[in-house]
Amino acid sequence: MAQEKYILVKHYCKVSKIEDSFLNRLHEFGLITFKEQQNDIYIDEQDISEIERMFRLHHDLGINFEGLDAIKEMLARIQQLEEELNYLQKKLRLYE
């Protein structure tokens, strides 16, 4: 089982120059999860690339948080369909 690693939100915001209010809004919309421990808030390091992608979409393209939620759902659906397509292609090769 993979070990989860968490990053302190204050430290991440300082290093990445992304405001903590942006992360709070992502959390409010259910786009990321926080882990609270000893009055500190942490994010999973696996969420970092997703946070940075959403920040670019929001900051560079002006997409609001509702739009970010829709984009995340569509990307998840595309990934699911690609996995299903790969599975069906492998299954089809068995009959060729």
C-alpha cells in the first residue's frame, strides 16, 4: 500500500505563491481535501498537480470555481472512458 504524504498548506502557499484563499475555495467546492492535524491544515502531495492545473485555469483563463468543478468531472469521465476503451480493445484482440 502506498504511503500518503502531506504538505502543510502554509508552506505550500509560500513556495508556490498560490494564496491559501484559493485552496480554501477549492476545498469548499470539494475539488481537494484537507487533512487537519494539531490545528494545522495539510494537503495530499498527490493533489499538487491538480491544484496547479486548476490555478492556471482559474488565473490564466478566468474560469470560475463552478467551471473548475465541471472540468474536473469531465476529465475524470474521459479517463474512465479511455480505460474502458483500452479494456475493450484488449478483449477484442483475443478474438482476432
